[in-house]
Amino acid sequence: MRSTASFREAAFVAIDSLRGSKLRSFLTLLGIILATTTLIAVMSMIHGMDVYIADALSDLGSDGFVVVRMAFIGDFTPKKFLEALKKNPELSVDEFNFLKSHVTTLSEFGLQADRQVKVQYQGDSLDEQDLVGGGGNYGVLNNVELSAGRFITDLEDEHRLPVAVIGNDTKDKFFNGIDPVGKMIRVDGRAVQIVGVAKAKGSVFGQSQDNWVLIPVRTYFQYYGIQYVAKTGDRRNLEQAQDEVRMLLRAYRHLRPKQDETFSIVTADAILTFWDQLTGAIATTAMVVVSIFLVVGGVVIMNIMLAVVTERTREIGIRKAVGARRADILYQFLVESSILAGTGGLIGVIIAWLLAVVIRNTTPVPMAVPPSAVIIGVGVSTVVGLFFGIYPAQRAARLDPIEALRAER
């Protein structure tokens, strides 16, 4: 009970100190506020992007991979890009047919491509819609289900027919309350007939997953590039399947054993590994900045608490004269400095949360404040206040009561 009363008293004193000198309190806590805001803002950005990347890769799955002309998941330089552009040939349908006829470790293998286009229906239009070229197994390869109609068939793909499956947002824009199956829309000015509608996937941090139009991939090739999409059906066979596809592609392109590959194979794990490395570098840089802010903020708190000890020397003498122990004085000032710093951390949390909301709603950058960031932000700032409050608290606790009572008011 004595400990609780001391804590309550120290807390009230700290709050009175904040309230009594608002400008000094703000300047005292500025370093802590900046450190906490920076820490939580960076954690929110990384957490938001982690969720976004994981959702974006969920269609590929842990047992899938893609073969593309070029991929720069690791080190990227303009020189490497130009070298790959010159060295790596375009993927082709003939090459895909060769792979499909020889590969043995894949459960599904298909052609796929995408780009952004303008889609129109009876005077209404949608810009920057994703146009996807896919085959009859597109739904299996990309975990897409239908709410109406059917998928594109292999026969329609072979004959390059102008048919399409549309995403749920595209359906809501053009055909709200109307069955879209059988209707004609225009994709970059070319007429295609809707044969199916996909189930809604929703959005990730404001980025819709349902703004797209799927057409037969060979129809797509008449106008636009290409990638090969594969699924093994079993994650345990992923490396074996990649090795097989790599060997067949090298053989088809007549690459010698020591010759560099002229294509890239990308898996969800490779993208996530690269993303973890990137966010690790961002987090390390952020921690350096945060550490500087915390040290500066802690030093400021220590200096302010030393000034407070000087201002309240007589009060400390009176408390000791009426029976307060060293531990009581030490405890009071440690609690006071911790609450001051914790308040700065809380303000930083609020600022970072407001910042995350504004950025998420006004830009494409996904931001999400994880609960752990709030706990870490307030916890770290409180610990900083406790650490940098030790010296002023010890100085206050060691004051001689007789000398302290002689201090002028």
C-alpha cells in the first residue's frame, strides 16, 4: 500500500509538472516524441507492406513459381537491366509448348501476361484496369473462383476468341444489378464478350483485388508480353520442378553448361526473402535514427530533472525531516521521469497513428499500426525515462536534509 501511495503521489507530481509548464514539457519530450513517431511509422509501413506482399503472393502459393524474361529481386542496376534486355530473348508460345510437352513434375502449367488498359461499356469507362491473359487453367493457377458464368476454355484460347472473365469491381461499375454474362465490353477499343464473373477478393489497404479483365492468353498475344506460370501441387516438389524447367529451358535455348541463364525463375519465397532483406535494411536505418532521438531526448529529460531537483531541494529536505527514506525520494523521481517519458511516447504513438491513417487513405502506400508497435513505443520511451532519470533521482535521494532545509525558496 505504501508503494502504491508513493507511485500515485509521484504520478500526480509528474502530471502537475507537465500541466504547470506546457512549453518546457513539450521541449523536454520532443526528442522522445520524434523517436516514438519515427519508430512506429516505420514499423507501420513495414507491417502494412508485409501484409500487402503476403496477400499479393497468396495467389502464387507456396507450390508455385513463374518464369519471366527478366527479374531483379536481388541487386539491381541500370547496367544489369540493359545487359539482360540485350541478352534475354522474349518468352514464346513455341518455347512454352516445348516445356509443357516435356515437363513431368508440374500439376499445372500455363501462359500468363498482364498490363493496364482502358475498359468501356455503353459510354462508361474505367482507366488503369488490369488486363490479364490466361488459359483454361487460369483459375487453378491463381486461386480464382467464379460467382457467375464460366472460365475461358482451352478451345477458345486456341482459336483466339474475344471472350472475357471480369473481376467483381468491374462488374459492379458496369453491370450493377444486371447479369453481365453475354454482354459486350471494349478493352482498349476491342470488343470482347463476357462469359464469367469472378468472386470478390476485396482490397488490401485500399488496393482493390477485383479490378481486372481476363481474356484468352493467345488473344492477348495478338496485341501485347508473356510469362509461364506453374504449380507443382506439392511444395516438397518445388525445387525439383524448378530444376527441371531450368534444364529444359537451357536445352531449348542451347545454353552451354557454364553460360549464364537468359531467363528468370521467381517464387513467392524468393520475393519474400528479398522483401525481408529490404525491410531489414530499412529497420536498421530507422533504429539508428530512433536511437539518436532517444539519447537526445533522454539527456534533455536528465537535465530537466536535475533542474527540478534544484528547484525542489527545500521540499526534499522537508520530506526527509518528516521521515521520508532515501528509497522514497529515489522512487518518486524515477517514477516522475518515467511518466514524463512515457507521456512523450504516448503522444508519439498518437501522431504516428494519425500519420498512418492519412497516408493509407491518401496514397497507395499501405500502412497498418501493429499492436506490438504501440507497446514497444511506449515501453521503450518509459525505459529511457527511467534510465536517464537514475542520476537526478540519486542526487535528490542523497541530499542532506539539514542542507536541503537551508535552501532558499
